[in-house]
Amino acid sequence: MSIGEQIAWDDTVLPFQLDNSDIRGRVARLDGALEKVLEKHAYPPLVEALVAEATLLTAIIGQTIKLRWKLSLQVRGDGPVRLIATDYYAPDEEGAPARIRAYASFDPDRLEQGAQAFSQIGKGYFAILIDQGPDMTPYQGITPLAGQSLSACAETYFAQSEQLPTRFALSFGRATLPGQSQAWRAGGVMLQHMPGNSDAPTRDAAEQAENWNRANMLLDTVEELELIGPHVGPPELLARLFHEEAPRVYDPQAVHFGCSCSEDKVRSTLSIYSAKDIATMTTPEGTVTADCQFCGAHYVMDPATLGFEGKDG
């Protein structure tokens, strides 16, 4: 595979279908988008790993759902890692990239160095929130944290909330390509058993179960380096894993890092406060400041223009 072919599959999600098995799926590759998510913060390695896994899951799940606006993944726990939050924004127009962002809130003094990353979340819940925009009722599905990874939680979520058998195989970490500095790479495959395929004859329950088990066994043979690339492209990976299942690929979706924060949104948030409230937020330098937890953007504003009594309120 040439360098050009490697780059072509970076930061993409490739939808596919296994025509012989009534199974759909996604192959995702993230590199630059994930690097930009993580470079905004100086997370400890344990937290970096959790944010990387959550970002990869969000890219795969977000592309699965026909979104008009945004899908969010939230993980909350009572352990040292209190919150992991990600957002996937659907493309603004045909052919445009989707946008993704993520961050984590954690207590550095409570982190157990050398522990399994997932254990640092503790007890809590895994949630998917879908916001289709104005005049649409948001959807929220929640399931308790279970298993030994965020991907296991996602599998439980789909089994319980959507009644769809779902499987993930993920790989992520820092890698060094020839001639390049060390950077984050991530890749994964999602399989999802569908009720039926209009392009194939109806199969009975026993045959569907057999097909699902076979696809899972084939996915178990995937190697981590095949998932993250860059030397095996997603179409080649599907051919290696599922050749006899008749894989059919669709148009890939590009995924870029992108944040939706802006000064106007900060001002809108602060418009619910009075001038007295704004005064308590004012720094000794006479300004009100705000930082975006996702991208690190820093906003500095004149308190006289804020709140519902401000000039712009």
C-alpha cells in the first residue's frame, strides 16, 4: 500500500454489510482527529487511553445512526475518572466531514498508576444522547457500566436499549510511522446483527444465530495492527476477515476534529445571570473569562456586556 493510500483511509469510517449474514458494520480509522482531541490536554496515560477508546467508539456509533445534528457519548462514574464526554456532529452537507470532540474530568490524586484504565471509572453509567436539532425531542439511552472496557459497555447498551446484538473490536495507542514523530492511532470494527436483509431471503432464528456466531469468530482473528493500519486498508481488512460473507462497502465518511464553542454561545449561557451574579465571576483584572473543556479555547469578555442586564444581554 502506498503512502497516499494510507492517508486516504486515515480519519474515516467505512460502512459495510455482510450480505450472506444479515450483518452490518463499520470500520473506523482515526489518527489526526484523535491526536487533536488529545493534544488539547495533558492527560495521564490512563485517562488518555479512556478518551481514545471513547472517541473511537463515538466515531463508529455516530456514523451508524442517521443524524441530523449531534450524538453524544457520556460515561460517569464514582472513581478517579469522573466523566468522559464526546460529541459527534453529523456532516453539514453531502460530502462534508463529520466532526468529533472529547474530554475527561478526573481527580489526579486518586488515580492508581499501573491499574487497568477502565477500573478508574468505578461504578456509574454509560449513556448515548441523540439530539436531532430544534423542534425535535432528544433521545437518551442509559445502561450501567459493565464488563472490562468501554466497548463492552457499548455492546451492553445496544443489547439492552436497542435490542441489537453488537460487537466491537478496537485497538488504539501511540505509534510511530517511518519518518514521522510518535502520534495516536486508533482503529476498530463494529458488527451489528440486523433483523433482516431486504436483499436476501428471510432466514430462520437458528440460521441467524449461526451466522452471528460465525461472524464473531471471524472477527476474533483480527490482529491489532490490522485494525489501526496503516498497511492494511479497511476494504482489504474486510476481505481478509469476511470474504465468504460477501462484504459490500458503501461510501466512507471522513471524520475531523471540530468544536462547536464560540464567544456568542458563552454570552448566551451567561445571559441568564444578573449583573450582581456576573460581578462574582469577574476577575481582579476586571474581565470575565471562560475556557472550553473540549478544545481549550479561552474567552475574555467585558462584564458590562454580560448578563440579562448587560448591554448585549
